[in-house]
Amino acid sequence: MKRLIKLFWQIWFEFRKRVFGKPAPLRTTFVEEIPEKLDEKRLYLVGENDHFWFAVFFCPCGCGTTVQVSLLADSNPCWTFAEHGDGTISLSPSVWRKDGCRSHYHVRRGFVEWI
């Protein structure tokens, strides 16, 4: 069943890409607190003084869930990010939602790459 769901999402996103063109990358916004209203086309890095605690963004599958990943080195799990000159970031490792939509993807240079 999981493979069927994964296949469905891969076909759906490939269809959307071919019909509507390649989506724009997620733009990065640096904030001190998580905004009350998030923009679905942005990835927010939450922290202060170049110390970031979380990356927050909407799940790219379209389920409407807010994804929050920890950037704190002493937390488990934790992610790191690389900032690029074009205003985008890459997250490492991949994001794999264990509940809800169960999406699994990389964020590379602001683009979602499905696994």
C-alpha cells in the first residue's frame, strides 16, 4: 500500500510539472519567531544572531501541514542547511514525515526532490 501511495504522488507531481511547468524554488526568509501566517512559497529559518533553531515550511505534498525541522545540533533528529547565493537553501538529511501524509523528500536549492 505504501508503494502505491508513493507511486501516486510521484505520478501526480510529474504530471503537475509537465502541465504547469517547473515550480519556483522556495524562497528563504530569516525570522526571529515563527510567523502566525506562513507563505506557502517560503521556507523560514527561525533564530537570531546567525543561530538558527528551526526551519519551518508547508509540506510540499499539499496536505497543508506545517513542517518544522530542528537545526539544533544537540537535538535528535537534527538537520543542517546550506545557504546558496541565489537566496535558496538546501536541507540535509532528507525530510521524511513518519505520520500524516508520510512524504519523503529532499530540499535542494529551494526545490523539492521526491524520494
